[in-house]
Amino acid sequence: MDPITNPYAPGAGQRPPELAGRDEQLRTFDVVLERIARGRAERSIVLTGLRGVGKTVLLNALRSSAVRADWGTGKFEARPDQRLRRPLAAAAHQAVRELAHPRGDDVDQVLGTVKAFALRDNPTGAKLRDRWQPGIDVPTVSGRADSGDIEIDLVELFTDVGGLAADVGKGIAFFIDEMQDLDPDDVSALCAACHEISQSGLPVIVVGAGLPHLPAVLSASKSYSERLFRYSRIDRLPREAADHALVGPAAEEGCAFTPDALDEMYAVTAGYPYFIQAYGKVVWDVAPTSPVTAQDIRVAVPEAEGELAVGFFGSRFERATPAEREYLRAMADAAITEPAASQEDPHPEEREAVPTSAVAEVLGRKPQSLSPARDSLIKKGLIYSGERGLIAFTVPHFGRYLRTQA
């Protein structure tokens, strides 16, 4: 079929396959927006899941819902090497500018607070050429969000932008991707600010997305974090939604899939949105005519897996040191010996956590000697620990990939 019209190519179509099956989250978020705008108490939201389940796509869709509701919004991706002030200040700047507030003086006052919050990130004694400027063309407000204590300053920032939004009966929403990569002090400050805002009833909400251990990160920071956030686990798609992710985009181009082809696709993708898009793209390119058959799927699988091996799996594996790669391979081998939790899962060994002791046993080492490699892999986002003594891959099918490599 024509590769130019490929509906599974990155960025193609109006409704990306990754968003299929997320209607419940979208409906819930619309209710949350309306409740907050009316002054009702609501929790912030945290989306968690493995790589490739479409968390970022869903986060962008939720932001679009907030924009349609005339909220002010700002979004950034957390990074382990960056503190919170600069990206959050930029997000707050954008959110305030999006609010349709009739009183310009009030807007300038709040932007002055945002600027003060941002400028506290400049090191003391830095030369003028080395000072970072946030690009906010208003006078800095002195004595507001500029104490240097991130927790105090964040509460004051949220209070000021929330008050501005309340004036027009709207709200402010901050969207944070890869939230587990925030600095621990910044996580603590964010929790404290969300708690303060919920107590005051101001229309400010944080929507975060991250890996499955994000709730544990938040809980370790503040014991009351479970009361601040509405947690939503984003998982692989059920069969009906996975089929829709394939059939919907293809139907818009006048193409169909046979039932056997859909069976074959679900078997190789296990319902993970990223894989549905990756395999769908190659299937579209190799299938000669409509409808797409199971044989077309089988012909496309080697090419699709080759692309995934380089771009999805390989790029992550290359980030690991030799010692860390040894640990990853041992995890993959240990997963085979662990009992499967569900016979209905096409790839149960890819979804289950394995004991750290089992990894040590594969390597013939003491668990304590492997702690540096494990901790480094967690920081790199390649594995996670949902509970003490257990670890799992953050990338679906990563164990299978590793077992196929020399």
C-alpha cells in the first residue's frame, strides 16, 4: 500500500493509536476541570505506566482538554540533571499568558512573581553574561517566591497564579512528564505546594506522568502524598481497544484487516500502543492490498523487530555500562525461571518483577555487590523497583530482546 498515506507513521492522523482506549481518563479529567473551576476540592493527577503505553500522548491530550476549557496550561519534562525552578517558571509563564484575564496590572504582578521565582536559580556572584534570564518583560516582584527555599517559594507561586485564575473562574494546570526524575527536594516541595493549594481551594492542579514506581517516590517524599493525587495506572490496551487502534486509522484510508490478521497483531504487540504503531507502520508498507492478512503480518514482523531493536531497545541498551548490561541480561534470564502470574498474558515473563536475589543467583554474586549497577539502572530509567527486593524492566519486551542478543 502507498507509504505516503501510512496512517501509523509518527505524527500521522488526528487520533494517534496510542490514545485508543483512554476515553475513561479523558472523561474523568473533564469532570476534574469542571469541579475545580467551580471551587470544589479535587486532587492532582498522576499517570503511571511502563514505557510505550502512551503516557505522554495522553498527557498532551489532557492538556488539550484544559486548553479547550480556557485554562492556563504549561508543560515540561523533568530531567535528573535539572532542578525545578527554571522549567516550572517557564510553564507558569506560559500558563499565565494563556489566561484571558481582563486586568493587565494583575497579570503583570503575577508575572513579576514568576520572574522572581525563576531568578532565584541564578548562582550567587555569577557574572552578568552567565546569569540566566527567564524572558519575562515585567519588573521583578520583591519578597514573593524569592526566599530561596523551594518549598516556600513554590507555595507562594501557586497561590499567586491560582488567585489570578480564580478571578476569571478558570484554573491553572501544570503538566510534568517523567515526573520520577525530579530532584527529591523538588518532589517534597511540589507535594507541599499541592497540599497547601488544596487546603486554600485555589484552582491549580498538577498532572504528572512517570514510571510505575512514581507513587513510591512521592510517598517517600511526603507521607500524605496519597491524599494529594489521583493515581491512574496506564497499561497495555485490551483486545478491543488494540484492534480499534489498528482498524480505525486504516479505515480512514480505505483499508481493512482480516480477523486472523488482528489475532496475529495482538499476539506480537501484546496490546502495547507503541508496538501497535511500530508494527502497523511496517505492515502498511509491506502489505500489497487490502484487506491485510495474517501472512502480511508475518512478513512484516522481522523488519518491524529490526527497527525496534535499533531505535527502541538498542538505544536504551547502549546507555548502560558493561556491568549494567550484565545485570540487565541476568534480569532477563531470571525472569524465565520466575512463575508467570497469568496464563492469559501473551508475554507474562516481560511484565513480572524478579527478586534481586534471583539476579544475583544467575550471576553467581552476592546481592550487595550488585547494588551499584542496580541503582544506576534505576536512575537511568531502565529498570524500576515497585517494592523492596523486586525489580522489573521499564520497557515492555526488553527481556525478550536481551535474550535474542549475542
